[in-house]
Amino acid sequence: MTYKQLILSDLLNGEVMTVWKAIQRYGNTNCRQEIHHLRKEGYDISCTMIEGENGKRYGEYRLLSKPSGAVV
């Protein structure tokens, strides 16, 4: 599976994706790029900015809807 397919699979299963989670699970440092490609394909993915305990901010990505006719 490609990184994009792995991230999409997690999102379709209701998981929240972060860059750090993608790095830990898949060694993928391009999570934002994969999310960008999924959005271009019609997936509605939200990003909520969260402030961590260390004061740094990061995005949490959630799938809101998939494109009509999407075969997954």
C-alpha cells in the first residue's frame, strides 16, 4: 500500500491523523502532502489545530466525507 492509501484507510476507520502519528506508524514525513492529494480527489478532510503540552501547535486531520462514487 502507498502512504496515501494507509492514511486514507486510517481516516476511513474513523481515526484522527497527525503528522507525528504518520511518522510513528509508517515512517511518512509527508502526511500533509498526502492529505492535500486526498482533498484534491474530493475527500472532505478537516484540520483542527491543537496546542500540545509543550506549547507547540499541530494539526489533527479527520475525514468528514468521501467523494460520491468513491470506491474504497
